[in-house]
Amino acid sequence: MSTLDPDLLQAFVAVADHRSFTRAASALDRTQSAVSMQVKRLEERLQAELFHRSTSSVDLSAAGEGLLGYARRILSLNAEAIGRVRAHGTDGRVRLGVMDDYGTLIVPPLLKDFTANYPLIHVEMETGLTSSMTDRLGEAYDLVIAMHPEGRGEGELLRTEQAVWAASAAHRVEQLDPLPVALYPQGCLFRAWAMQALDEADRPWRLAFVSHSLAAVEAIAAQGLAVTVVKSGTFPPA
């Protein structure tokens, strides 16, 4: 009888979640060819096509949709079993400082796996502007995930991001003069870069909305009340 290798299932679930082999490979810290090969091996083992692939999209097949729930349960049980075995010798507290968008979109799935493996470790996470968090590393935080301009800052590089402008697809807010802009408070790199870019382009603009909340800033932009700046890696859906 065929068995379902958790490594193959992990690759399958990552592609299903990201709808992209490239993004799945980045999330798993593997090469795209390795992820593609793992999905192919799983399909061969199950004798079923799990995805419909095209040049522009990756969608689950009927077989893939049927497998997805089981795959998540198997991976969850696998992580829980490992965590139970390891839990007897590992406990404590971890304090995280994280950028708002990462705290919303990137870190929670990672914490789910971490806490499954180490259920006795208490994780405390604070989100917000990380420009002041790095100065308190070792005192208020054990780990800070922060953004620095390329070539600057200390620490271990996790990934690179590209700043992109974002606005409502249903409104032509970019035609307004002056341009209304929704940004984060002082201390945010994107705020400084956005202001500099607009000034260098001689584009009249006004600061229409300021908030610490990523969701609030994105909601203002989505309603066509302003444009904003986001990371390409965490770009919100249309």
C-alpha cells in the first residue's frame, strides 16, 4: 500500500495555499524544481493529477481538492506527535517584535507549526513599527523581524521586499490633484520613501490618512480615498 510522505504533502499544501510553485518554494525555502518534483512524486504515488497548471495559474484538480483536507490533518498530527515527544525538555517564553503585515500574513502560519512542535513554549508577539524595537532587542524582545534598506542594518537576512504603490482598481484616485496618500506614522521606511519619491517626481500630494494599522491603511486605499505603499510580497488581493 502506498504511504503519504509528509514532505511531499507539505509541498502539495504549500502550492495549494499559494497557488504558485514559485511562491510555495520561497515559503518552504526550497527550489522551485524541488517542489515541482515533490508534487510530481506525490501524483505518481496517488496515480492522480492534483493541479491544473497553465502559464498564468495553478488550480487544484478535483483530486487535489479531495486530498487537501486530509493532507492538512496528516501534517498537523505529524507536528503534534513530534511536539509531544520533544515537549518534556523544552519550555519557556519567546517574545517577538514583528512588522504589522508580517504579523498578520507571514508569521501566524509559522507560529502554528512552532507551537505544535513546542507546546510548552509561550510565544508573545507585538506588531507595529519595528524601527524602535531593534533598540530593545534582548530586553523587551528575544527576536525582532524588521526591515532595513538594502545594504544596511544588522541581523540575518530572511527575505527581500519591493515597495509598490497600491490603489483601488475601481477608482481613479491617482488622477486627483493633489494626490491623497495613506501612510504609516513617522519611523516607517515606506512613509519616508513614498514622500521622497513623490517630491522627486514633482507630484503634488497631501497626507490624507495616517494609521499604525495595516488593515486601516489598506481599507482607505481600497475605498478609493487614497493611494498607499505596500510590500510586493504581502500585496493584498484585488
